[in-house]
Amino acid sequence: MERTTRQRPKKSKGPNFIIQGSILAAAGIIVRLIGMFYRIPLANYIGDEGNGYYSAAYNIYSILLILSSYSMPVAVSKMVSARLARHQYRNSMKILKIALFYSTLAGSLGFCALWFGADFFANYVIRMPFSAYALKVLAPTIWIMAYLGVLRGFFQGHSTMIPTALSQIIEQIVNAVVSLLAAKTLFDIGLRSNLVYDSTEYSFAFGAAGGALGTGAGAFVALILFVWLLFSYWPRMKRKARREPKRAVESYGSITHTLFLTVAPIIISSTLYNSSTVIDNTLFGQVMAKMGRESEIAAQWGVYSGKYHLLFNIPVAVANSLSSSLIPSLSRAVAEKDKRQVVERIASAIRFSMIIAIPSAVGLTVLADPVCNLLFPGRNNDMLIQMTLLGSSAVVVYSLSTVTNAVLQGINRMQTPIYHAAISLALHSVILFVMLRVFDMGIYGVLYSNILFALFICILNGRAIARYRRYRQEVVKTFLIPIVASGVMGVSAYGIYRLCSLVLGNMVSTLFAILIAVLVYFVLLIKLRGVNAKEMRGMPGGTRLLQAARKLHLM
């Protein structure tokens, strides 16, 4: 008993993963907002054709990125955090060296595949020959991202998300500036090439390549930042390693084997999880074409993929960021064999994601019309508004599926998400085909089947977590209270918007309604005891929120 008492304070000194996840979530939201705002002028520069070349090339790039380096931040952070929990500094340094070597191989293979295979992908896979220029521009970015993923994972393994958050914002700013400048410049060069080669496509193709150039430039600047951070931090790691007993040092072969066993399941599960979009695109296009509705494919898919996804991805970014901080935190708790802490962190992660996701879904539902018209003014947004109304629940199920995937990876059940993603993907594909072919639901079949895909994963993951960790999901504070508070919030936001819109414009009315919605939800969440003082202190800015709540006599 005496030994246990001495150990507990030591564990409590660890950083709060909710705070770290919130830092990364804030950065993720900023990144997505920057991306949303720069993509609008970019699309205007390069036109619909150029945007098509850019999007098609980016899809191929994303697949190769998943196969080469997408898993590295998670794998490295998981392995490093587990070693640091046992104060094994030499092993954590070895993990970094081996991961960088792996990234050299994977990045070079990904680069070669995209550079030398650009014409093949463009001509035979996506059937857009002029997208080859954008594919070749994106090829070096795969190599850069391979190194960047390792360094991000290394610092995340030290339970700090600040370097990753800062680098993501800098990366996106550079991406936006370079993309716009390069797209405009290369588009003008392409216009001259059109005259020389008697074509109309070179301007669009070169403009798309300019947009792709920004992706690589942003990643390169972020990599430079991490290299500087690593060189600044490395002497401190070496000093800690010198004081470490040598008996705890693992061999390079053992670490390589562990890294492979960690990376492979993440690559497979990530590929399955993200391939639903490719399957959706293929099935939707083929079925619609066979039904004689080929002319509707591009417009409907553009609204779904380019606009609807943009809206619900912003709140989902919170869950993604929380997951990035949860995995090393859980891995450390598992390494310390602290069962109580493991269960507490699982519960906190799920609760925090639902506290954000549920009101976001309700807000998108009640304010779908004004929000869509605010973001995309001067256009017919009827289809987008309808998708947002019917598909807002995707925010909840995708947030929950993302967090529960991270939980399973954090408790060393790396293969479980693979099975669940494969089962869900198979069910999703069958349901999608039936919705498209039998019920003729068009793009709404894609919408509903994707919600079911994430829901299947949530159910399967929930059962697995309960089985492996004897975890019993708390319902009242995690789901019921946020639902009740969000319901009242939604009614308030809708009423405020309707009243304001009688005398004010759409922008002012929408922003004021959102502000009132946030305040109403905050007050109700406290009054219904959905969050307590201790939990508020653990959130970023939580101390000030707690002070404000006490001044208003809410607590």
C-alpha cells in the first residue's frame, strides 16, 4: 500500500490529453477554415476543369500517402510514449532512427510510383490525361510527408501536441499562399501553351499543378520547423539516455519488428476506413450511368464531396485531434498497467467528443439554410441544404468511430479496427448498391450509406472495447445531457435567427444565432451537470470558463 501511494502522484503529473487534444483540435479547425477559404479563389482561378484535375490527382496522392506514411504519426507516438512511460530514452531514440529509415524507403517508393506512374494513373485509372502534371508535382510531397509524419509522431509520443498543431497551421498558410500564386502564374503560362498546341486544356492542367505545388511547399516548410525542433531537443534526450541503465535497451531488430507490427494494421485499417469514398465514387458513377443519368453525376458528386463534406468535417476535426492525443496517452497508461487510468481516459475521450459533436450536428440541422447560403453565396444551394439537414448526424457517428478506433489502437488491439472496417465496408457497399439501383436514391443513397458505415464501426468498436477492457459506457452525462442541452440550444438558435433575419442580413443573423447557441448550450451543460469544475479545469481555457460560470452563479 505504501509503494502504491508513492507512485500515484507521479502519474498524475502527466499532461492532460484532453488539453493536448483540444490544442490539436483548435489547430485542425483553423487549418480547415484556411483550406475552405483558399479553395474558393483557387477554384475560380483554375475553373471547373482545373479543379477536376486537381481533385482527381489529389485522390491518387492520398491513397499513396496512406500506404507510405499516413500511419507513422500514430505508430511512432504509440511506441515512443510506451518507452517514455518506462523512462527508456535510448529506445525512444532508436525508434526515431528506425522510423526515419523506414520513411526513407517508403517515401522513395511512393515518390517513384507517383512520378513514373503519373501517365498511367492519369490515362488509365482516373481517365484524365491532363492530370498527370498535378500528379508529378505531388510526387515529392509523399517523400516529404513520410519524414514529417515520423517527426510529428515522435513529439506526440512526448505528450505534446503543440509542435504538430503549430506546424499544421504554418503548413496550411504556406499551402494557401503558394497554391494561389502558383495556380495563377501557371494558368497564365498554360494559356500561351494552348495557343501553341491548339488546345484548351493546358491552362487548366498547369493551374491544377500550381495548386498541387502549394501542398508540397507547405509540407516542406513544416518539415524544416520539425528538423529545427529535433536538433534543439536532441542534446537533452542524449543527456537523459546517458543516465539510463543499459539493460533496458532493445535491439534494432526488435524495434523494427515491433514497428512493422504497429504500422501494418494501421495502414490496412486506414486504407479500409478511407476507401469508402473511392467505392462511393465508383459505384455512384457506374449505377447512375447505367440508369441514363450520367449528366447528373458531376454536379451531385461536387455538392456532396466538395461542399457537404467541408461542413461536417470541421467538427469531426475535434475527434481526429483528440484521437491523436489519446493514443500515446492510452499507450502510456497501458504500459504502466494502470487499469483505472485507462478506463478514465477512454470515458473522457468519448464524453469530450460527444460534448462537441452532438451540438454541432444539431446546429448544422437547424441552421443548415443560413450557414450554406453564408458560405456559398449567390448559388442554388437547395441540394446542399437538404444534404446538411439529412446528413448532420454524420458528425456524431464519424466522431465516435474515430475516437473508438483510437481507443482500440491505444490498448494494443491493432487488428480489431481492421476487421470492423472490413465488415462495415462490405455492408456499406451492399446497402449503397441497393439504395442506388433498387430505390433510385441518387446522391442521398451515398449520404445515408456513409452514415450507416460509421454507425456500424461505432457498434462493433463499442462491443470490442467493452469486451477487452470490461468498459461500461456511461450514458447520461455522455449522451443524454448533451442531447437535451443541444435540443434547447437548437430551438433557441433557430428562433433567434428567424427574429434577426426580419431586420438584419443573413451574415449578421447567422453569426448572432451561433453566438446565442454557444451561450445557451454552455449554460445548460453546466446546469444539467453535464460537466463539473474539475473537468472544466482540464480543458483549454477552462479556468476562465469556470470563473465566468461562477460569476454568473451557474456553479
